[in-house]
Amino acid sequence: MNWENIIHHENDELPEETRQLMIEYLHPKLKKLFVEISNNPFVFYQADKKTFKTENLKPAIVSTETLMPEFEVKNGEGFVTIDCTVKLNGSRIAVDQNKLGSSLMFFHDRGINLWDKETDVLLVEKFLSGGKIRFNKEDWPDQLVQFVLPLTRNYQVNFDRTLIKEIKAGEPEKKVLLQEKGEYLLFQPIFSYKGYETKPAGKDELIVPENGKVIIVKRDRQVELEFIRKLESLHSNFIHTETSMTLALKGVDVLRNNWFFLFVDAMKEMKVPLFSR
């Protein structure tokens, strides 16, 4: 990161791109620092609006436990509200209760925590004013698709019952993504529920928007696992990657004895499309 390129004038808010670069730089360094000082008894904070004196310094608790924001969608008269909270010491706390002026860390009741991921920091920033965001009912269907739906892929999002159209079990459509990586060919299973794709490591439920409401589709993990096992059985040299559900095969094994053509025929017989990106 080139700090000389950051030009900031007093009272000007830094652009989001600049803030993101700063967070990407600082977050991993703070994680290492928290590990080093978590057991140090000489970490203090200064009480609110007090002069900088020893008597005004209070011991702080530095925690290596990272936090993840959670969201609750509430249906109101003429608007929909999204609350952003965090679970801390068994309690649910609104993110605007952070005693710091920055969202980079969360300071509450003498405890200091970091967010789990760098992307959490910029997301939480959107909720610092009141801990919630409110959308007019006429804007809600678009905001559900553009803002809330992406949240459901990585975070816990709870919906007001009046916003849930139905909860149903889903039968997935299956396909396989092929990707080259070095000397290996990767076979990534992809499952689609009502047109919405997910990987094996995704959440157990998918949120599908429909006219301002949501359909909660419960994934059929057993069907998914059976397909992965069938895929794995097609070659004895398949290995699992770090994600454990993505299979990898060396290029020489892919081509040996025309195996790949036999694999393509097997996928056609199972009516499973193959694609690459």
C-alpha cells in the first residue's frame, strides 16, 4: 500500500476504496498484536471525556475471540428495518454500542474485540448511526435483492415472520465447474435451488426473494453428499482440496486412457452439465 497516495483534508470523509485499503493493511496486523497482548495486564483505556491522568486509566480486556455481525429484518408500517447486532458474552448488543469512534475494533464493557474478517468492518460502518438501516416499502423489493440477499450468503440473517412466504425443502440441480490450477484440474460441485447456486460449503438454508418476501429453502445435504461421493468414485486418484468438497486430479491422470472422455459421458448419463470459468 502506498500511503503517499492517500490525500486527506480535515473534515473530509475518506473514500470507501481508501478505507478498504487501510483496513486490509491494519486488520491482519491488529490480529497479531491482539494475540501478543491478550494476556498482558498493562493494557488500559481512558475513561470518557476525562483528562489524561493515571487515575483516569482503566484496565482493558483484549480478546482474541473475533466477532461476526448478525442481522434482523423487521417489518414495520411503511418501512422495513435491518438491525445489526453482535453476540458478546452471551448477550446480543447493537453495533452502535461500540465505545470507539472507529468500526475497526469493537469496545464494550472494558472488552476490546476485532471483527472476524476485513469485510466485516466496512459492513458494520453502515450501521453505526443507530445500529440499523431503514428502507421504505416501495424500495424494499430492490433492496432485498441488492443488499440483503448477499448478506444471507455469509451472515446470519433472521427475517420477520411476516416477510417469510414459505419454508420448503429443496431438490438441487447439479453441475460441475472445471478449473485448471497448476498441474491439477479441479472439479467443483455446484448445487442450484430455484435458480440460486451454492457450493457444498455454503449455508444450510438459501434465501430466495419473491415480491418483497422470502422463500427459505432448506438444502438437501444428503442428496448433495451422495452426488459428491459418486463423483469421487469415478477416479481412484481424486484428492480433496482445502475446501474438502472440491476434487482435484493431476492433468496426466485426467488424460490417461481417455479417462476424461469417459467422465464426460458419465456426466451426460447423469444429466449433469459441465462448465468452466
